[in-house]
Amino acid sequence: MIRLLIIDDHSVVRQGIRQILADMEDIVVGGEATNAAEGLERARAEQWDAVVLDLNLPGTHGLDLLKQLRHEQETIPILVLSMHAEDQFALRAIRAGASGYLTKNSAPHDLVNAIRTIVSGRHYVSAWLAERLAVEATGDPSKAAHEQLSDREYQVMMRIASGKSIKEIAAEMNISPKTVGTYRSRLAEKMNLTSDAELTAYVFRNHLLE
């Protein structure tokens, strides 16, 4: 029996996962968490066969929680189930230690298949993601500019492009406005962009924010 921990702040999503898995004889939802702190507590307190993790969590980005979980529990399979399209966060999630990446608009049978796949010790990735991983492994110099950014720099870029202020970004990421400014300067230098307008245009031109 696969015992699953769900970490997602939306009750509708958690209930939907439970309904999808209700008829599965080999998978059971053993626990839920609504934020990073609660998720870490549940992960530490009990034994789990797999974790289903959302990236949009209050207070802490799911990528940061993913890294923490992977650091503390190296062998537990983690499936990222996200509203973000693959080209936005999938590659970063796999780099951070996820065993698979699935979008929330996927078919129910894809979720079941993904859970069984990662518990078996394999990775669950789409053909697109597999190709991107292969390109990265070969050191292809044609890598997009935003793929050079750290996870924090990428998170700041996406928030700037969505129209949020430095203070709003600082509050969401639980860091100081000065630190946000530092990330902003670093990503601008790496991507050779001089203004927020150019940054925003890049994000939408590359379909990183729909």
C-alpha cells in the first residue's frame, strides 16, 4: 500500500486528489498539510511512501520546501503537482530533487500513473521535460537566458513581471526589500535587461507567465 502525504494549501485540490485515489486499492492518502511548516512537520513525524507537493504555498515557495524535504529525506519520492506549465517550473523542480512533475489540468489517470511511477523508483517526466533534461546534460549553449537564474532570482523575476512591488515581493518571499533588490540586480545582469519593462516583455515573450 502506497501511503501518501499531500502538501497543498487549497482544500478543493486536496479533496480532488482524495476522490481520484478513493478507488485505488494500492494508494491511500494518509495525511495532508496546508503550508510548508506543517508539511515539514508531517514529513518528519511519520513514514511516507510518497509526497504530492504544490509549488504555490503561503509564506514559502514550494521549491524551497522541496529542497528541504530532499535534504532531510533523501529517498522519499516527491511528485510536484502544480498549476504552472512545465516550461515555467518543471526543470527547476527536477533539479531541486523532485521525482516527477505534473500539472493540475492533467487527467486523473496521469496522477495515478505518476504516483506509481515515482514509488517504483523511476522519474515521471513528459517527453518535453525529458528533452530539456537531455539538452541540459549535454551543456547546450543555446540554453534560454532565464534558465541561468537561481531559483530565487527566477521567483523574483516572475513576481516583477506580474506587477508586484518590491515590498510585496519581500513580504511574499519572507525576505527584506534590500534582498529583493539584490536578486533583481543579479537577474538583470545575467539576462542583460536594464528595466522592469524589458524584463516583463521577456517573460511574456517566452510564455513564462500566462
